[in-house]
Amino acid sequence: MLIDRQKALLFAAAAAVRLLLFTAFPSLPSLLAGRVEVSTPVTSFKRLQEGLFLYTHDVSPYDGGVYHQAPLLLPLFSLLPNTSYYPFATNLVYIAVDLLGANALMQIAESGQSATTRLFKSSRNDLRWSSVAIGAGFLFNPFTVATCIARSTSALANLFILMAMAKASQGASITFVFALSIAAYLSMHPLLLFPPLLILCYDARATRSRQAPNAFTFTAIYALGLVVSLGSLLYISSVLTSSWEFLASTYGVRLLLPDLTPNVGLWWYFFTEMFDSFREFFLGVFWVHVASYMPGLTIRLRKQPLFVATTLTGIFAIFTPYPSIADAALYLSLVPLFRHLFPLMRYTFLASSTILYASFLGPAFYYLWIYAGSGNANFFYAITLVWSLGLSVVVGDSLYAALRDELDVERPELRGKEVKRI
Amino acid sequence: MPPAEGADVPPTPNSNPNIPPITKSAITAMRHPPPESKESLRLRRYVILSFWAVAIFIGLPIWWKTTAIYRAELPLQIMTDWADGKICRPVFPLRISVEAPTLQLQDAHNLIRATQHALDDLNEFSAHHLRLMLADAPLSAANASQQVVISGGPGDRSDDEDIALSIRLIPIETGTAPRSILQPYAPTLDVYYSPNQIPPPSSTGSPLATFIAHELHKIFAEEQTLLAHLLSTTSNVYTAKMKSLSSETVTELERQSTRTLKYAPTYHLTFSLFSPTFMPSSWEIEAALQQYLSPLLETFSSISNFTVDTQVQLYATFSPSIRQPEYDENLKAWTLRKEDLSGFINAAEWPLSPSIGVSPTVNFILYVPDQSQSPLLVKESGANSWLVPQWGGVLILNPAVTGQSPMTLTKDALTPAMHTFSEQLLSLLGLPQSPASLPLRLSTLKRVRAASLLFSASSTLGALARLTKALKSIPIPDNVAKSVDTAIAHLQQSCSDLRDGRFQGALENARIAETAAEKAFFEKSMVGQVYFPDEHKVAVYLPLLGPVAVPLIMAGMKELKSLRGR
């Protein structure tokens, strides 16, 4: 009962904060929606409105070359009253999205999969935060709030990633596959989360039932399920827009990076400088780089699939072509699930100060470059490097901590002693 | 850092999780670390293997696919053969029809055969030969096929043009005979003869036949020289067989060709009126052009098209770099020195745009000097007009005798200027000086242009073939291959048109071939990588891929070593 009351209180408070921000500062949503840190070409709400306008006027939403988001968002948002005049309904939807995301995150926390899995039990598994605290960490994270106020569609993608994780950790197969396929449908790269989450789901089901299901048929069925649900989503989209051209305008843009609007990631600057003849090659290299972490991590940390999935979201926040602070918000909200690793992490101060430094200086440097004209693109790029460095430190440090934690379980006599890599 | 408590700290079995270690510091362990568990060993191999698998099965194909230089297949041998002149030997068979309505058919045949003999004896240039035939010989079996070709379409222009020249044999009773008159505005040579000059059927030569042959040879002499010169300079195959041209002829031809504008399907003509004062402020140029120039341009339309614009510029002084005109007592005129003529055009201030659009511009300048400096002439020759090679012509229009220079230049006042400009235009376009008949000169120009386009397109193809062979690193897109195919097809067409005497078709095909060849040669995307040597690729690849590759390779090698050691 106590938890439920706390949870209700938390949700009410989070909703109130967002409502307050929406109503007290009516220009704030539009201001944030124009910030490159929050809105990327593939998640911007302003671009969504453009697509919506074209869609409601029976023109292909991809005609203008502005809209790069999934087609199914259009009928959803066209049901809502026009945002320019009645933003309230849209705001409520985004608040609900955040609350649902927090709910999913709390379900993950309650499942306890972060510290205790089927094959692994952390020696510090008593060290954990309550689900309400973790939910609060998500809901009151300024990055999450900014994403919600800017009404970026990455809030939706985050929601479905969290839901996929929650359902996988509960072993709810159908909802897991469906949530993951929607997440992949909305922003493509969550598809890479499928193997670790599949293992997570397998472990959850194996724990529940007496006998572990056959791994091969399990994988085959789930992969088929993913293909079917993704395929049907794409098919519905093609029926909706009555052509397959949306593929090139949505996933094609994510893959080939034609829009070099600055963002907090590492790609845009690199590709503005790239020789034209090597552009395709380095696009391939960058994508292979993002994807190459998945198999290695999944194999090495087979026993801690939720941790792999979390680390992958961190890698997405750094290395995907169009990252925004929404991706970082997702990762930073998932990290507290691993409270038991915190004592083993060595660079918490460095990482947190770097991220804080970058989040304050980023907008300032962007202002210097674009508006004041006293800086240049290198200013902003340097600060995005620092931002990515901060996130990478968190990723690397938490990886170290997870491995150290495994070692402690394997060789309890080494607990608390210094180790050295050979 | 060595552990403080002592030697009983073994290293972690697996602290390098997914990212293979970059540096391996050799540690001096006091005791050997405990052996790694089988499972962790296997895990590590899998991890390393997974990274290698991604690199090899995804990375390598991407590298292969994205950095491969696409080279469309080009018919290199054919292109080289064209450039070397191995495929097409341009020949210029000219058909000359003979109209002899008053002659007996047999006599006419005899005459033609005799003339043909005489002509062939005179001709030293095998590629260019004249063939005589009887214009209307309905009964002649030998000429029946030609007759069909000729009468195929009475109104058909191209068939009409197949006849380069027609000879009209006109019998006269009095006056000197034989004599000939070349019609100035029709491709017709009138030959007057007295009936007794018809050769008897048995004889092989006759004065009339020899006369006609000589006349024809004279008419086409300049064309032969032009073509011979063209063939000898552009294609080395003919050099040996060519009749040797005298050095003066060659110099003269060179001079002409430096003057001539490069061939273009469209020329832009600009007529400008410049005056150092406010007068004259208008001219009846439209009417003058209509009357004097339009017919000329129309006759040229089978070779090139023209667009025309005009302008009036007042208070236009000539450039300060040249010496001001001096008054010459003998000539009673103001004079410009000949060496100053090149600086007469004030390029800095006179608005003469170098080129409008893609087509080259030909400028014609009418300069009306100030009242105080009139008449203005060229000192050495007393002339008032000159031609600027490959650029245009200038004419100084001195107002009639004395008195006020008029506010408006009438059409009549412009007449001499228009005549001069027409002459200059013809010269700039490379129209030969002789013969006197304009249609004949035009058709000569057509043949010369067709041949030169043919050669320039062929040599462009050859250059492209050499470029392709020499630079292995440039990409060749599909549209280059397509252009080359177009060029070769039209070259072939043009060559066979020439052989069959269809010169208009030959010119058009050669023009298309030339355009396609130029387009293929100057394709922009081909040159992007020319200045990108292989060393630069190291600079592109290493900074990014080096740091990634080193740990991958080191980890892979270490695992291989341990596998072998076991």
C-alpha cells in the first residue's frame, strides 16, 4: 500500500511539474523544440507538425523532405486537436507517455533482474534503490523533462524501449516482442536490443517454469514474431501512405545521414568534413562500429542481459547518427537499476562532472556559434565530444564494475582487493 | 601497480570484456596466476571471434562495395581506332549533274565520259572526286539507278543537295566558245558552246570536255586545298598520300583558320553602336538587319543557327592606352595607327559581354567618331574597318562629307556597314573565298565543317581512351559509356553519309558525335579522384581505423598464439 501511495504521489508530482511548465511558460515547448540538443531531424516535433499538415491535406508527408519520422505517428497525432491552437491534449499525451515510461522502469526495478538473474547473483544484491526512487530518477531527470516539454518523438521510442525491457524481464513474450518491434519501427537501432532482451526474456521464463525451454526453438519463434510484427507495422505504414517511399525517408535518412544538422552526437561534424568519395565507406564503418558492440557484449555478459541492454542504450546515446539528450536520459535513468555496481565504479565524480559541464556549456557554445557569431562549429563540436566522453566514461566504468562484480562472485576471496588486468 | 599486500593477488582472469586490451603491460608476477577457467577462455574466444566476424563479414563487404571504383566498359580499341583514322577514311564524292537538253543522248554521254576522263587526270586528291552524270536521261540504263535517287522526291531538299553543282550546256551560235558563267546565287555553271565543239563519238578527248574539266577543277580547287590541309593536319594516315601543298598555301590556310571561330551549332551576334558623344542616339538597325543580314543567316541555317541582339552606347571613348588619332594632311583625315587597332576596343568600359549562354558571341562594332575627329581612318591603308580574329569586326562610320552627324542613322546610312559586317561574318565563319557562287561556298563549308567535326570528335574519343588507360584510379560512370556509344554511332553514320555524298546528314551526325564526345570527356565526376593518390588513402583510413584495428589484431594474434602453444 505504501508503495502504491508513494507511486501515486510521485506520478502526481511529475505530472504537476510538467503541467506547470507547459502552462506557466507557454513559449517553452517551442523554444525547446528548436534546440538541436533536444530535437534532431528524426525526432523533432516541429517536423512532425509539418508532416501532419501535409498528411491532413492529402499530400505525401515525405514530399517536402522535412519529415523523417514513422508514418504511423501521423494518424495518431491527427486524432488530437491542432497543437497550434489547443496544445493541451498533446501535452497530456506526452505527460502520459512519460508516466507510462516511469511505470515500465519501475516494473523493471521490481523484477530484480538487474542484480539477480537466473545464472548470476551479485554479491551485493541487497544494495538497491526502491522502484519509486528509480522512477523518480527518471521522471525528474531534467533531460527527460526537457524531452517531454519539447514533445520530441524520442519520448515515444524511449517508452517502448522501456516497455520492451519491462516485459522481457517479466517474461511476457507477446508484449515484449510487440513493444520492441514498435521501438525498432520508430527509431530503427533498438532492433539491436533484441538479442540481450531475448536472453532476458528466456531467463525470466526459465526461472518461472520448471524446465528451461529449448533455446533454439525459443529464438526461432521470437525472431519470427519480431519479423511478423515489424513487417505488419511496415505494411500498415505502406498502406497508409500508399507507397513504400517512407522507407527511404525514415530509415534511409537514419542510415545515410543526408541531414547534417548539428546534434550532440559525433557523426555530423565528421561527415561535414568527409571526402565525398569516402562518405559511403565511413557511413558503413560508423554503423558497423555501433552494431559491433552488441554481439561481444551479449556473449561476454550472457549472465546479465539487462545490463547488456542498458549498456547498449548508452552506446546508442553516444554513437548513433542522430542522438539527443533524450537518449542520454534513457540511459542515465536505467543506470540506477544497478545500484549494486556503484561502489565498484571508479570515475563517478569525473563522469558526473563532465556530463554537467557539457550540459551547461553546450547551449552556451551553440549560442556563440550560431547567434553571436563569435565562435565556430568547432566550439559546439568540442562540447559534444566532452558530452560523449562523459557518457563513455559512465559506460566503460559501469562495464568494469559489472565485470568486477562477476569476479567477486567467482572468486569471493578477492573481494575488496585491487585487481590488475593482464 | 604492484599490490601492497603481496604476491598472492592473481590477476583477474577476464577483465578485458568486449574491448580487447589496447596495451598489455608486462607484469612481473611473483607467482604464476592461476590458470583461467575453461569457460572464461571459451568466452573470451567467442568475444574476439564475434568482433572479427563483424569486421570480416560486414566490414569487409562494406569496404569493398563503397570504395570500389566503378568503371563502365568502354570500347577502348574502337575509340583508339577512330582517333587513328583506321575506321573511317572520309571521302567526298561530289555529284555534278549535266543538263544538256539540246544534245543527243549519245553525244551527251560521250561528252560526259570525256570530261570525266579529263577530270580524273587532273585530280590529285583521291579522297575528293567529282562524278559527272546526266541530269535527265530517262532512257539510259546506266544512269537509271541514279535517276531514281535523284527523282525520288522532286521537292526533297536533301536529295536536291546531293547534287553539288549542275552544269547547263547551252549552245550558242556567236561569241567566244566555249565559255562559262558561274551563277552567283545558285549552284549552277552555265557553259556556252558552239555545236561544232561536240566531240565525235569515237574520240576520247575534245576541247569542250577539257574546258569543262578545267573549269570544274578550278571551282573546286580551294575546297580541295582546304580539305587536303585539314586531312593532313588532323590525321596522319593521309599525309603520305596527299598531294604536297605549297608552303604559302599552308600559311594562308593557317592564317584563315586562326581567324575563324570555332564551330558551334549556334552563334550569338551582337551589333553595337558606339559613339563618343550623344549623337547618333538611334539607328535603324532592325530594318537593316532584316534586309541585309537575315537572308544570309537563313542560308547558313543548315550549318549553324544565329541569335542577334543590338545595343547603343553613347559617350564611349576608346581606351586611353592607345595613341589619340592624328590629323594627316595628305589623306585629309584623322588617322589611327595600325598597331593601335588591337587596343581600339575599350574592353574595360565598353559593355561587350564575352559570351551569353553556351554559344559563342560574335561582336560587330559600329563606331561613329566625334565631329572634330572625322573622318577617322586607318593610317597605313586608309581603310575604315577591320576584323578581329575569332572575336568580330569593327567599322568606323564616318558621317557623309561634312555637317552635323545625324541623330538617327538611317537604313541607307547603314548599308555599307552591313555589307562589311556580312563579309566579316562570312570570313569569321570560315567561308572559303572562292568560288564566286555563294551556294557552292556554303556547301564547301559544310563539307569542311563535317570533316573537321568528325576529326575532332574522333580525337576526343582517342584522348578519352588514352586517359582511361593511363589513369586506372578514375571512375567511369555509365553516362560516359553511353555518350561514347552515341558518339561512335553518330561518327559511323556521319562517315557513311560522307561516303554516300549526303553532306547535310554528315554534318548533323558529326555535330551530335562531337557534342557527345565532349560530354564524355569533360564528365565532372571522373576527375574527382585524379588528384587523390593512394598515399592519401592511408591518411584517410589510418586515423580512424588504426586505433580500432590494433586491439582487434593484437587480441586475435594472442589468441592464435595461445591456441598453437597448447
